[in-house]
Amino acid sequence: MSVVFVPERLRGKAEVNPETLQRLLEENDQLIRCIVEYQNKGRATECVQYQHILHRNLIYLATIADATPASVQKTE
């Protein structure tokens, strides 16, 4: 998500619990595994609900990243 969509008053003020971020990353991992499994079984229509949840999670994480100042972001 572009920083354009983050309200000016919220830019640079993201305070997110690291445990919540880790939980979201783990949930995304599980969602991707489920999506791949359904697709491998030829059941692509069943994975749509998981794709929507994954998309929502990714947009949320991208919004947090956009709202976090570069000086605070860690590179590993």
C-alpha cells in the first residue's frame, strides 16, 4: 500500500506490537500453504477465501511499513 493512503497525521507514528507482527507472519505462512495445497488438488475456488485473508494481512503489513519512519525500520 502506498504511503499516499496513510493519513498524514499517522505517518511516522506506527506503534505495533512485535508479537502481533510475528503472529501475522505465521498466519500468512499457513495461509500460503493452504492455498498451495488447494491449488495442487485442483480446488482453486476453495482457496479464494484464504487469498482474501492473505491479501488483507499483506495490505495491513504494508500500511504499517509505509507508516514507520525509515530510521526506525530494521534491516537484517
